[in-house]
Amino acid sequence: MVKALSYVALFKCRGGYVITRGRKFAIGNGLYAYVGSCGNACAARIVRHLGKVVNRFWHVDYLHDICNEVAVMVLPFKEEDVAKALLSRFPGIPGFGNSDKKEDKTHLFMLGSESEGVINVLNVLSRMIHEN
């Protein structure tokens, strides 16, 4: 049986607003982590989200207005489990990217400065891997 696959995409953002279909999110300067699911088409999903998307559908598609992608990690965990682990350590942007997962508070997390944020998110994800 194949485990659920999710990904964490890291974005470097400049301050501003991300305006989606019907929502406006304030984003500060810094490094952010976005959590998504990718199932069987993981590579295609990630490639789509990391490029400039013409037909925007998901919240992550709108991040490119003020953010640049930095890196992506694919994980053998459910996206809701990854989101909960990150929320225990990082402030989230309420309601961002979790419209299909109402029980989650967010799927976008402010990590802080670039070098510090990358190290901190890797530590959280490393603990998840070692606990399973």
C-alpha cells in the first residue's frame, strides 16, 4: 500500500497582499512554507504550483504575485499531519490553502528569516520522519 504523499514548498516573500478568489491575505517579508497533497501525480502537481499559473485555482497559485519559490520537499505523510506539525512550531496565515481541509487552520506558515527558517522547518519534518 502506498503512503499518502504531501509536499512542503518554501517561498521567499516580500510584504504585501495575496488576493485570491474572494479572500485577501496579508503576507509579511520572509520565508514561508506551503503544505499540499500530491498523490499519484506528485511531480506534475509540484511543477504546476511552482510555475506562473495562468488559470489560478488553488491559493498557492496566487503566492507568485509577491513570492518566489525556493525549494520543495516531498514527504510520505498526509498533508493535514504535516500542517499540524508545522502549526505547532510556526505561525500560520489563517484560512490559507486549507479550503478542502476545514479541520486544518491553515496550510501556509511563516518560518522567519531564510537560513533560520529552513533549519527550523527541517528540524520539525525530521522529527516527524523519526517518529514514524
